[in-house]
Amino acid sequence: MDKPSPYFTSLKCRECGRLYPKQAIHVCDFDFGPLEAAYDYDAIRPVLTRQAIESRPHTMWRYRELLPIDGEPTVGTQVGFTPLVKADRLAKALGIRELYVKNDTVNYPTLSFKDRVVSVALSRARELGFKVVACASTGNLANSVAANAASAGLKSYVLIPADLEQGKVLGSLVYGTNVVAIHGAYDQVNRLCSEIAGKYGWGFVNVNLRPYYAEGSKSMGYEICEQLGWRIPQHTVVPMASGSLLTKIHKAYGEFTRLGLVEGTPFSVYGAQAAGCAPIAHAMKRGTDIVKPVPKPETIVKSLAIGTPADGYYAIHAMKQTGGTAEDCTDDEVVEGIRQLAECEGIFAETAGGVTVACTRKLIEAGKIPRDGSAVLCITGHGLKTQEAIIGKCGEPRLIKPSLREFEEHVYAKDNAVA
Ligand SMILES: *Cc1c(COP(=O)(O)O)cnc(C)c1O
Ligand SMILES: [Zn+2]
């Protein structure tokens, strides 16, 4: 057993503030509010200085005092510190002064931001003594649980909707995990997982281990601030499934301000969803915090297709409180967004990345993100995992015989013809 962390003190109900021990629990007994990790910031302040952080390895664990484990991380110790790319060509295309892409398409080891949350959840699962870990997933989480459990020698089960992209299914199977595909939408998968978690002593990263899992997302926010030269970006656009990542980036900016690591400059967070499953964005547009479930999501953006988003309410309040808002986009706009990011910046994102780019374009066009501002786009997963979305939509290779004459006739001459 590790000595308890002096920094990560307890779990705390987001509704009533009651404190709970740091166990595998996720809801308050009194009001069913979600539990969240709580810290002793006065103890962290003198330890976690800019200098201390900069002296540590380039992984998400350089902010370890702000992550909810007791001992040293044991799973995913290489995760995070992905590039923050200054995206001048995309900025020009979208009509904004300054733009950055936080590129989690190259996160280690499974090419999505989910490696951040799984690294924390499985490190904590081991501290709590779990031998079997599991998750309900729209694809990327399953890939990350499968890979990280394999490398940690943990047995794993991943439960997914049966209609996921081939790259996501294969991207779990290859690690030798137990993949269970369910005829139904993500909400039904998630409900089944809650029942299994209650019956067997398994560590479900996004059910009974959710308070630990969710905190991993904060590292994306910390890295953005550090990579910008220790400042908070004016505008941050975040894709939303359950809404968790958005709330945690908001929390990360607040914590860095509180610790004096950045100045408390004003910032806004914006949420992006696909129109075929946009319960949070639609509630935001209606001007309410009551999120109406989407029973049958219909979109190519499967990674974000959560009809009953657990953190929707909190995401709406984070957007409102910071002067941000939400946007949604059609599947055609998603494809356009994927291509635009690839053609402008050489970054191949999955469908969720297309959503982020497309919604950002709409937010700028509507004047909600000012053209003279500076924005960061959270690009959360790699495009090779969702090839179905763009097959046949990016042109075809030109097929020729292996001869110079063929090349000149069919390629060079056509490309250099004088009109
Ligand atoms: C899971 C996921 C998200 C966001 O998930 P939240 O549940 O809102 O935290 C965003 N992008 C991708 C690619 C994802 O897999
Ligand atoms: Zn409570």
C-alpha cells in the first residue's frame, strides 16, 4: 500500500460538497451528485512551481501533484505532452488572427486523448487492488484500456456499441483484450456496465473509477498553458461526448491560476458536437441547462455519440461561466473539417477533429469567437481509426504504368497544361 498523497486529499460531491474516502466510488449517497477529486492547493503551491515542472520529463505526469493517485504512476508513464502546433495556414483559412492545434492525434500509445484518462484510472486501479479493469466505450477509450491494461499485465474487458469503425474494433482486439460488442447505442452499453460493475469487483474506468479517470483530462489543459509560455488561451474549442474533457480543461485553467502558475486572464471555453448527436450543444442553444437525451444518435462521429452525457450539465455551466458557447455541425461539415485540417496543417484527425474544426469555423463566422482573437483547438484522435468517414471523399490516386511516358502524358502534362 502506498502512503496517502499529501496533495490529493479526498473525493468530494460536486452538488453538496460532502467528502468521501479515496475509494472506487463515484456518486454521492445523499443526492447522487458525481464525486470529484479534491486537493490541498496550499500544500501543492510551494512544490509545483514552473521550475519544478520544467525540470521533469515531457509527459502528463510532470503535473503529478494535481493528479489523483497516492504513489508513483505505474501505467502510461509516457503519456501526454503532445505537440501544440501553431496553425497559421488554418488560421488564415478560418479567418482568425491566431490559432493553435493541441495535437492529441499523436498521443502515446493509442493515438487519442483517452490515453490521458486511462493512464490515471489504471494507475489508481492498481493502487486500489483491482485485477480486472473494464470500460464502456465509443471506441478510443476501449483502445486505450486494452493497450494500457496489456502493458500493465491487467486483465481487461471493453464493451462497445456493435456498429463502431473497423479501426477502433481492431485497435482493441489486437491487444488481446476481451471485446464485447453490444447491439445498441452507447447509453445501453453504459447501463449494462453499471450493472456489471455493481455485481463483479471490476474496475470500470468510466463507472466506479470515473473520478480518477476524469482528472486525467486536466493534463491537456495544463500542457496547453505551459506550451503557450505559461498563459491561458483566450478561446479554447473542445469536442464533447459526455462533456467531461471540457469541464476538466476549465478546471485545469482555474487550478493553474489558483496556484500562481499563470496569470488569471479571462478565457472562454466552447463545446463542439455533431448535429446527429448534440444534446449538450442543443441545450446550450435553447438557453437551458436541462440536457434532453438523444435516444438514437445518427452521425458518422461515433466517438462523440453519447445520447445521455454524464457531464452535460457541468459543461454547459463551464461554457456559460466563461462567456463561451456551443456549436454543432453536419456530417458533411465534419468531412470538410477533417480535410481542411489535413490540407492546411498536415494533421490527420478522426471525425471528432472534423467536428472541432467545423464548429470553430462556424463560431468565427458568427462572431462568437472574434477574428482578432487567439484560439486553441483540441484535436483529440487520429484519422487512421475512422477511415470509413472519408473513403471516396478525398479523390483517388492516378493509376499509370511504370513508364516516364505514362507519367508525362497522364500526370505532368495535365497538371501543367496552359489553360
Ligand atoms: C472521448 C472523446 C472525446 C470527449 O469525451 P468526453 O466524454 O466529452 O470527455 C473527444 N474526442 C474523442 C476523439 C474522444 O474519443
Ligand atoms: Zn452530495
